[in-house]
Amino acid sequence: MFNLSRVLREPRPDADRPMDFRTCYVGQAVLRTGANPYHDVTLKQGWQRIIQKENIQSRTQPGLPNLPFLYPPWAAALFGLTVGRLPYALAWPLWGTMALMSLVLVARLWQALLQAETGQTVAWWQFLIVALALKGTVPALLTGQPTFVALALGVGALAVGCLSSPGFSAQLSPSAGSNTTGIELSPAPAWAPVVAGVLLGLAAFKVTLLLPFAAWFLWKKQWLALAVAAAVVALLSAVAWHWAAFPANLLPTYQHLLAQVLAQSFDPSDPDYPLTQGMTLRLELGNVLEWLRPGSSAWHLLLHGALWVATGLRLVWLRQQGRPLADWYVFLVLSTLTLLTTYHLYYDAVLLLPLLAFGLRLATRWKWLLLILLLPLLLPLNGLALALGNPAGLHVVYFLMPLALLGVVVLLLARPEWRRQ
């Protein structure tokens, strides 16, 4: 209720408010004119052309220092083939509606997936409540964050991909007279890997969310789905390069812009460090390391890699115990680890919705531990610190989210979930 109340405190939405979507819209518009959307001045000029053409009132600009266009070329192509074809005045309210509908769709998909695999019934609206309770969800909806649409595509790919998993379609087709177990072993539909790959390829426009989905398909050895996803990305990339007339500086400019933004995130020379460039909203463990020891960014990759190796070894060991791990559990482990070791902001925590089902299956003492670990993702601790004058002694609250995720990973690996036999 507290996080939802933010809607009442926000000013009336206008063309400037959906800042994240605006960047995507302007980026694809610039690319379609054959210009480079990763060049800051060009991006701002593209926005000026749009507001002049549509007679839109605007007080802010896209691009640096806050929101440069950091999506890969195939993302610009996807936006340019869909909502980018609409006038901006129509596109941004439509996108907001799509984002909210995507969140509802994700809740319903997780309900169906978990019920099919575990037999556990969790109402879809409970997943939706959990999503809205996360402190990053409502601000992300108000800024038109593409996370929710990408997540709906990704979970949709996961749902279709599960149809290709051995035994999963059997769980969906009970038949009392089929065999001694009462389960009819129907073959997986031939179209499932192709459709899953298409959805996964479309979800790849939000690269930071792609890793747990791609890792899950690798874990399930669904090579056809991965190949189709790669083909979709390649096709969209070809469209983007065609629109941009194959400029030699498109990719180098993108890489330079990305490096510039990442460098600003860990800049001790900034007088407001470490509260700059969204560090207070970031989930990766590198934030904690940089806060404890400024200049330690060179070691982040080694630590993150060690976490992936240790988690992978644990999953492999569990897999060899003779019982299959639940698909949703594997995805949950991969998602938590992804948030912990790669660049993600706090609204990306919607990846963790299956934690609701995981928590319901825990013993009472473990439920309380999980709730304590999730509090930094639910409570506005940074807002409380600012309200108290932001003393240095309270700066630790800005880094509780990654520490909490580390605890969640340990809890997940300590309490594995097995597929129902």
C-alpha cells in the first residue's frame, strides 16, 4: 500500500514522464532516419523534431547525463517495427497500458507454470500484489520501463519451452485409464521450441534480463529454441543496420557510450559519491565491494564469476541426486544470481516472483528468514535515510539490496525444490 501510494503523489502524467520509454522511442526514430542514436546530440535533436512535429510540450531532454539510449541496435529495430510506427502522443499511453498488462500476464503465467509442475495453487493476483509491493515496480511503471514487456515475453518463452521438457506435457494431461500412473505421456508439440525461440528473441531487446532465460534454456539443452532466438536477434539487427545505412561508427559509439556510463557509476571524485548515477538503486554485489573498497572494480568480475561457478557446481550436484530439480526453481536460482552479478536496477527484482511459491513451501522459521532478506526490496530504506539527513552512518542501507540477494541465493541453494514425480 505504501509503494502504491506513490501514484497519488506523482504529478499528472505527460509526454516527459515516461522517460525510459521516450528514450527507446526517440532512439528508434533517430535510427530510422539513418542517424546514430548513441550520439547524445543526435538523440536530443531527434526529440526536438518529434515535439515540433506533434506540437508536444516538453521541459526535459533524453540522453546524457541521465538517460542515454543504451539499448542494442536490434532493440531499436523492434521498437521501430512496432510502437515506433505510431505518433509519440499515442505511443506512450499505449506503452504504459502494455506494461501494466504485461505484469498481469506474468502473474498469470507463473500461476499456471507452478500449478502444472508442483500441483501447488497460488492465485495469480497474489503474484501481482507481490510485484507491486516491490519498491521499484511502481516508479518503473510510471517511467515506462521496458522491463515488464520484456519479462512477459521471457516468461512466455519459459512457459512454451516447458512444453518441450520431458515429462512436463505429461503433467498437463492426466488420464485415469492410460497407464498405471494415471498419466498420459503425450509428446511435446513440434512447434513449441520455435515459438519459445521467437519469444526469447523478442525479449532480447532488454539484454540485462535475457541472461536467466538463456541460461535456463541452456540448462534444459533446448538448442533449437536458442537457435531460433539467435535468428530473431540477427534479423532485427539486419533491419537496424539497414536503416542506419551500415554506418561504421554505430557499434563503436555504442561501446564508448556504455563504457562512459559504467565509469560514471564508480566515480569517487563525484562529491555525492557513492550516491550517484543510480548506485543506490543497483542490485549487483559490485556496489558493496566498491563502497567498502573504492577502486576495487577490477576484482568484481572474478568474484561474480566465482559465484556463478559455485552455484553451477551446487546445481549439478543436486541434479545428480537422482531426482529432477523443478524448472521454476532452477530459473529462480539463475535469476537471483543474475541480479546479484550483473548490472540491474531495483525494478528488475520482478524476476523473483516465484519466491512467493518458494516461501509458501518453507517451514515457518525459514519463511521468517526469507521475509527479513526481502525487506530491503520492499521498504524505502534509502528514502528514510534521506529524511534523516543522510548521515554517513546510514549509507549502509543503500547496499542492503545486494547483500539481501546474496542471502536469498544461499537460502535457495540450501533448500532445493524437486519436480513432482
